[in-house]
Amino acid sequence: MATTNTNEDSNIPEASFRTEVTSSGEQLVFRQGHQKLPNGDEYFGEFVNNRKHGKGVLRRNNGDKYEGEFARGLYHGRGTLSLAEHKVAGRTVIGWKY
């Protein structure tokens, strides 16, 4: 496992990260950080190869908030989706695009 402490070539400001190389030679970059999207949405949490992956919080610019698990940039796993007017707790939400 290789570890690096720089943040070059990242679109995720002020993120800490580490890199690993899999047995097949694929390089994975694990990050913990914050990302503000062009539409005003904000994500705080874990990334793998610059995609939301792991635990995090996505705050949408319309007031909606998802706090839970992500996989490859999608809501995936256990989490709580709080809509501007409703709240869904403890539900597994799979494959919703952010």
C-alpha cells in the first residue's frame, strides 16, 4: 500500500487521501473531503477515485439531504433521506443518482 499526502490533480478541495494498488494493478485513491458541485449541492464524506463512495452527507440545493452510504457516486445501502417536506429513515436506497 502506498500513501501520499498531496492533493494535486484533485477536484475535491482540502481532502486527505491515501492510495492503494490492487493485486490486479488497479490504483485506488481513497479520500475524505468536501466537494461543492456546480449546481450548489455539497457533499461531505468518503470518495474512491473521485466518486462518492462510502459514508457521507449530500445536501442538495433544494433543501433535501441524504446521509448514509454511497457506491460509485450513487446512493447505495443504509441511509436517511430527508426531503424538504418529508423524511424517510432507516430505509435502504439503492442506485439513486445524486
